[in-house]
Amino acid sequence: MPVVLEAILVSAGMMIIFGLAFLAIFLLAITMAPIERELSKIIWDATMPKRPAQTPQKGSFRDFSKKH
């Protein structure tokens, strides 16, 4: 086999292997995206400080204006 043809075949093989590896990683990323999204949501919810419960208002603005 001529050296030029061998170099072309080896280069094409490397490009095909690179493309298949990229496709495999891409498909893995698509598959893992929902899991990552849920884990991220769980972590954000766990690290957010809890808001204090709002105390119900005892009166309204009209009541305040009548008193003062």
C-alpha cells in the first residue's frame, strides 16, 4: 500500500474515532441533563436561607388612619 494512501486512511480513521467519541460524550450529556438539573435544584433549595414566616397584619391602613 502506498504511504500516501496509508496516511489518508489512518487520518480518516482517527477522525472517525474522534467523531464517535464526541458523539458518545454528547449522548451521555443529553442523558444526564435531567439528573443534573434535579440535583442542582435540590442543592439550591437546601442552601437557600429559609424566609421567616410573615406575621399577619393586625389592622389595615384605614384602621391606622382612624387612630392617628
